[in-house]
Amino acid sequence: MIELSTLDWLVLAGFFVLLIGVVWFSMRQKGQDTADYFLAGRNASWLVIGASIFASNIGSEHLVGLSGAGAQSGMALAHWELQSWIILLLGWVFVPFYWSSKVYTMPEFLERRYNSASRTFLSIISLVSYVLTKVAVTVYAGAIALQTILGIDSIYGIDFFWICAFGLVGITGIYTVLGGMRAIMWTSVLQTPVLIIGSVVILVVGLDKVGGWAEVERINGANMHLIRSASDENFPWPGIIFGSFIIGFWYWCTDQYIVQRVLSAKGIKEARRGTMLAGYLKLLPVFIFLVPGMIAYALKVKGIIHYDSPDQAFPTLVSELLPSGIKGIVIGGIFAALMSSLASLFNSSATLFTIDFYKKFKPESSEKHLLSVGRWATVVVVILGMLWIPVMSLIADVLYEYLQSVQSLIAPGIAAVFLLGLITKKITPAAGFIGLVAGFILGMFRLVLLPFKESLQGTIFAPVTDMNWLYFCILLFVIVCVVMIVTSVFTKQATDEQIDGLTFGSLGKARLREVVATMDIWDYVHTAGILGITVFIYYRFW
């Protein structure tokens, strides 16, 4: 349990006062239409975009789960935190398509490239996955983290877990509903430095306590390596290299949750620069979350600290190593991470519902009415996420495994549909829709079978459940690609007018010149810098 001093409470109070001020400031700006509520008026700068992408990505799975993974398996999960180069793909390759098309959502983009059925199906997949996994899991894991760190079991007979859960959802839901995307992106500018500062303090204090980096390497031994054997049960290197790319491409380049940030840009240049800032920031979690987990393991081996499970590594470091005042900053960073992720989830879900469902069936709706629908949709998402928490708590023991399985099974179909659709105009509208459906059905087929893995041994379903999750992810991606290519041979191709500007071949020289005109030497310098740092980390920990 952390005993907070008066200084810690003052620091936390100051953080929330600043948060309220930022929300109030954002609400004072114009917010009379859907472009402002969902995309911050399409006027966001590179600084706001980059900070928002990073803050949206960082949640309780990083503060608790990634540190726990570092304590248990070392650098194995660092691959997912070294995907800055995929964020650069978003900025350099996909932003020109997304931003110039002026779409609000990724399903809307699919409708333009393929057909209306593709838009509707992707919206359904996204909304279900947001409510049943991202929203509920973030709230659940966040409440567990705060309860563990503060060491409070109950207040006035009420389980402190539920006080944390309702508090997080309530506070975040209020400023998301009132301020929309503008409030989310501006609060990210406040929350990102708080999160980074708090985590860096943990890193520095932990290294000093353990006796330096060399001692961390000595104690963690083989777990310091990124690349594991091809026969490794959990992280075989072929699966890591190709499977993590498929999941990363889906998440960073096609998921509404992330792409909505670049759609908020005032221009292609600002969107691209925002992804570069996010690329630099994305390199930090390896050092500020995963490495502290390895430090915690080293401290435990030396008998300096004690924790019962790997997921308690980060809370234990906060509890036992930090002085007064600094604890308040770190706990403020935890709140920042949780609220940023939740706010982004709430707004992205509301955007999908309002733009891809409500407006589609009631196109005559006024901007004011759509704005109201968006706010109420956010409220509904908040309520659904809270209602799902008791169900998630029943399967808490397999929460992380469940999430990994869902991501590796949802990503391949969507990634294949976007990638092939942009590469060539020969992929037909029917192929896009069939690819989405096939990928989703095959992925969910494995997910349904996984709980019965033991009882299915010796049956025809055993290969489906026994295959490593990363290898299955790769196989599913290949199957969907083949299905789409074969379907395209027998179905009608879209006209050139329909897909104008939506594939690499149809982007046009005029648009390419417009994109090139926004570039300067610093774009190349920062891109080279991010790639260079990434290559060095792989070289250092190979």
C-alpha cells in the first residue's frame, strides 16, 4: 500500500485542476458541427496529433501489463513497442489517401474503395470489439491497478475496485461528452508529459537502487534478447516478425481508434509530422514501462523488494522506491494514461455509430442533431463498457491471453482488405466485403474453440487450437488474401471513377505533387532518426 503524503495529494489535485482547465478551454472553442466534435474541426497541429496518438495508445496494459511482461519474459514483448516504423507508414503512405478523401471514419473509406456492405460490416466489428474488449478491459485493468497501488479494499463497505472503475469512467465520460475530440486531444498534451515524467522517475530511481544497467542485464540473462527460437512456445521469431507486423499494421494504419487523430489534422503536412512525433514517443515504452519490469525482477532476486505476481511489479516499484511528491506525479501519470485511452475509445465509438449508422440511415439530419446524437452515443458506450466489467472480471485470470487472441484474430482480415485495396485497383468491391467476412468468421471460429482446447485433442479441430497464435495470425492473413484475389477474378472490378484517388495507381500526378510540396528536409531527417534508433535497439538487444 502507498501512503500518500500531503505533497502527493497536492500534486494530484494540481493535475486535476489543470485537466479541468484544459477541458473548459477546449469547450470554449467553436463546436457546432460534427467535424469539430469528432475531428477537432480538422485543425489539429502536429504537436497535438502526436501527443494524442501516444496518449491514446498508452493504457493500463502498458503501466501494469507491459511492466509485468518485462518482469516475467524480459524483452520478448518489446517488438510491439518498436513499431514506430509502422506509424511512419501511416504518415508517409496512408495519410495522403485518408486525409485528402475527407472521410470521418475508416469504414467510410472502405465504402468508397469497395461498397456500402464493407462499411457496415467493419463498423459492426469495430464497435463490438471496442465495447467488449478495449473499453471494459481498460477500465477493469485500470481499476485493479489503482486498487493495488493505493492498497484500499473498500470505502464505507463499497469495494474500492468499483469506486475506481466508476470514477474513471465517469470523469472521462463527462469531458469526452462535453468537449469531444478537441478536449481529448488537448488533454493529451497535458497528460503525455505527466505520464512520461512519472515513468522516467521510476526508471532512474530503479536503476540506482538495483546497482546500474549492467546488474539488470546480468540478472535477467537470456531474457534480455529480442529474438527467440523459432520453436519458442509463445514468441517464435518468424511469428514475431510477420505476425506482429500484421497486428501492428491493423492497429496503427487502419483502426479508427488511432487514425482518427490524423484525420483531425489541418493538412497532410501536419498529419505526417504528427505521426513522426508519435514515432519518437512510441520508442519510450520499452524503457519507461518494460525495462522497469526487468528492474523489478532484478530487485526481487536481490531481495530488495517483493511481489507475488509479475503484474504487481510496477505498483511495487511505485510503493517502495519513490519519495513524497514524486508518488503523486506517478499516480497522476497513471490517471493520465487510463483517461486518455478511455476518452479516445469513447469518442471513436461514438464517431463510428453517428457517421456510419445514424447519418447513413438519416442523411437529412442537421449538424446540430448529429452532434447531439454523437454525445448520446458516447454516453451509451460508457454505460455498455461499465455493464461489461462484471463479465470481464469473471475471466480476469485469462484477461491478457484473451486480449492477445482477439487482436491476432481480428487484425488479419482487416489488414488484408486495406492493404490489397490500396495496392491494386484489381481487387473488386465484392472481394473486399468477402475478405472482411471470411477473416472475421475464421478468426472467431478459432476464438470459440480455444476454451475447449484440451477436450479437442485428437480431433480434426486440434490443429486449429494448437497452432501458435502468431503463426495462426499469419496463416489467416494469407488465407484472406488468397480469398480476395480469387474472388476478384470472378467478380466485377470498380470503375476508375469510383476508385479515383483511393489506390496507389489512381492517386494521380496532381495529388502526388501536392503531397511532395508539403515535404522538406526535416521530414527525411526525423524519419531517418526514428528508423536509426529502432535499428540500434534491435542491434543492441538482438
